[in-house]
Amino acid sequence: NVDRLRGQVDATDEKAQLALPDEEKAREYLEVKQEALDRIDTLEERIASLRQSLHRIDMLRDELATREAELKALESGQELAELEANIREDLLSDTEVYTRRGF
């Protein structure tokens, strides 16, 4: 879209040069040229803003992935601690059973 507008600017500029003998037409062409340049500026600002937004989204996506990995590691650690507690409990139960039976 920006390239199309730049082409319009160039074409309008040429028309303005050809229309110099007719001052009113030349002004109209120059107004069209200025409007196109203004739209180019606006579009380029929007493009820059979108690029910044996309960069921010990428950064947030990376941060989310890091936090998810940290959470998984924490959950795994908790599961491991629970498993370890269950094993100890089972071992203590087995020890009590063997002790009562005289082993």
C-alpha cells in the first residue's frame, strides 16, 4: 500500500509539473500529492506501531514459555516430594509389620 502511494506521489508530481501553466490544476495535483504523503506517513507510523506490538507479543510469548517451564519444574518437584513421602510411609508401614511379626 505504501509503495502504491509512493507511485501516486511520483505520478502526481509529474502531472503537477506538466500543469504548471494551469495554476489551479497544478495546485490540485500538489494537494493530491500532499494528501498521499500524509497517508504514507500515517501508514508508516502504523506499521512501526504494529512491529512494536508484534515484538512485545513475542517477548510476552517467550516470558510465558519460561514461566510454564518453571511451573512444570515446580510441579515435578512437588510430585517427587509426594512420591518420596509415600515411599517412606510405605517403608515405615512395612517395617512396623515386620517388627510385629518378629522379623
